[in-house]
Amino acid sequence: MRAGSKIFVALMIFILCACNDDFSAEHTGHKVKTYKVAVVMPKERQGAWTRTAQWALDNLAEAQTGLSEEVKLSLQWFDENSPEIDTQLKNISNDDSFVAIIGPYSSQKAHTAAELCAKSGKTLILPIATSAEVQRIYANVNNIWNLTQSDISQCELMISQAILSESWNVSLIASDDDYGKSFSDWFAYQAEELGINVKDIFICSSENEIKSAANTVAANFKYGDHLLLALSQERFAIAFDEEIGALKEKSKNFKFPLVLCSDIMNSPNLSGRLENLTYEGLSPCASPSSGFSTAYNVKFGCEPSNGEAHLFDAISLLTLALSIDAEDPDNGILELVQGRETWNRSWLPADMHDTFVMLQAGGRPDVSGVTGDWTFDERHHSSVLNTTYSHWILRDGQYFTLEYLSADGGQRTTSTLQAWDVQQQKYQQFSSS
């Protein structure tokens, strides 16, 4: 074969492969549309993120088997801790080849992404960034979607849980940033409303300040004290635990309050590194009624860590939205979350298949994800109205879920606020002595 003929054949093969979707549509009636999506998450946790994302993609692909039109996402991963991430986010937000951004994980980087996407109009789905300040600032921006309630809700639940643990004095150590601000702004007010004494508030911007706060808490310990930790970075949590270890070395009579942590401290990167106290905490999680956590445990041999269920939902939400309106993903999401036709289906492929069929036929079912009902606030549609929290404990290097909590006690969760009301009204009260 002549060189020119070989080049021609190779070129034809390349064209056929590149145009596979169109070829498939023409000859089989099956049309596949692939959309590029940027996923911004910490690189050190991308092993867990990628397997969860692939599970979501496989689930959606199976759900669309037999449909005349199929939506696929091509995920491009970016490390939010990279020194170049701000530049990368700016480029992505202005790049028309990306239909959306999922992430970042942290509230600080979520603020950066939200600012850029508010200007460019790029669809931004924040699975687990919970800063109340970020949600407030961008509440009127119609292309930013939060899949969790803000940390105002988490802070209230943490204080309620402290009360249920029979604490009389509660202190807070929070990081001095967008994430910690949600807690430091609301902590004292919520504690007063719930009738518990605020002992100390520490707002820290470095490991040394966190260690100093831990020293002060230990020095002023009294029976019935409880400490809430709202630290935005895993290195802060490690610094805190190291200081506790040092304090225990110095004193055989070391005593410290019960500690309740916010969601950042539920991380596989911390599971073998926090060992000097018994740590409990709250994290947004999958709804127990969805069965996602059980399925995850069977599939991967462990419990999902903070944010994985929300990443799964972010991928599902975007795929369903693009099947409604491929030209305007935000309009597709809006139509999806406003759907109110009765629809008792799950996230499993067979049920999701029926959901795709109904959506493509013009129906608007009331769809739920693995994290629960996708009902957003009616006025701004900026965030979901109810989040399920896992009350976890870290023991022997593993996280175990003790119970599921929410503000209203729906979907097989316990309402800590209702439990506190019962305790106040029905239980006999005793003095600390």
C-alpha cells in the first residue's frame, strides 16, 4: 500500500472514531452527548473521590441503557490545593468547553470559584462547601448550587448534641476564615437560645494559636465542659491533637472536655493521626433511607467519608439536568429541583432509567438523590433545605456512625432539637453536684 493510501485509511479511521456518536446516532438511532466537567477536589483524597465519581457515572450509564438519547460526563480533575488552582479556576470559568464545575471542597476555594463563576455565568455545583458567608453572598446568583445547608445548621446541631451529652458549659475553637466564621458568628447566639453557658470562644489563624487555645481549655477545665472544634484544615486538627498529646505527657492527671468536631475532621487522611482523645463529630452524609451508605460499605468495605455522597449527587443532578436542557444547565437544574410530580423512585439504575424516560418525555418528577430530597429554597434556589448529618465517632483509626441527625427528624433521622425539648420537659433536673 502506498504511503498516501495508508495516510488516507488512517485519517478515515480517526474521523470515524472521533465521530462515533454521530455514526452511532445515524445507524442505530442511539445518540450520545458527552459534556466536559471540571471536578475540583483535594488531590490527597482523589482516590476516594474518583471511585465514588466512577460509581456515579456507571450508575447513570446503566440507567440510560436503551434510551434514544444518552448524556455522559467527561470528568477532568483538578487539585484545589495546587498553587495554580486560582488561575486554573479562572481559566475553566471562562472556557466554553466546560459545561460546569463541581467543587471545590473547602469553603475558602469555594468562595474563589463562586466569585469567578458569578462573573462568567458558568454552572457551579458545591457538594460540601458549607460556609454561611459564601451561601449568603451568592444567594442571588442563579448559577451557583449548594447541596448542603450552611454551617449555621451544623453549629446548632452540634450545640444541641452537646446539651444531650449533659454539658453545662460549651467552648468553641474555630479557624479564622470563611469556614470558621459560620461557627464563630452564630455559636454564642445559638448557645444562649438553647440555654447553655458559653465559656470561651477562640478564633485561630495558625497551628500555634490552636495549640494555645487547647492549653487554655485544659487549664480551665471543669466537670460538665464541652468543646466544639470547627477547624477548616486537616493540619489544624493534627496540630490540636499533637498539643493534647504533649499535655498528657506533662500531667498524669490530665483532664479535658468532651470534644465534638465539625465535618472537616471526618477524613481518611486523619483516621490514623488523631489518637490523643476520643473524637466525635457531625458530617453531612447520605440519607439513611436511601441505602447509599450500606451499598458503599458493601462495595468498598468502609463507610463513605465526608462529601462523597454529595459528590455522587452532584454528578447525578448535573446529568439529569443536561438531559432536560443541554444548552442551559442551570435552567435544567432549576426545572429538575422544581419538579413536583409524585415520583417514588430511588437512585438505583432501574429507577433512574424510569426517571430519564419521564424527563425526556417532558415530565417533571419530584426527584431525590442519595443525600435526600433535592428541595431548594423557593426564593433563591441557592441551597437545599434539609441536610442529614452523621453523628460519628473515631475509634481505633476508623470512623463509625452512631446515629443520623437532622433539624426536623425526617427520613429516619433523629432531631436533636426535638430530643432536647423532650429532655427539658420530661426529665428530672439535677444540679452538677
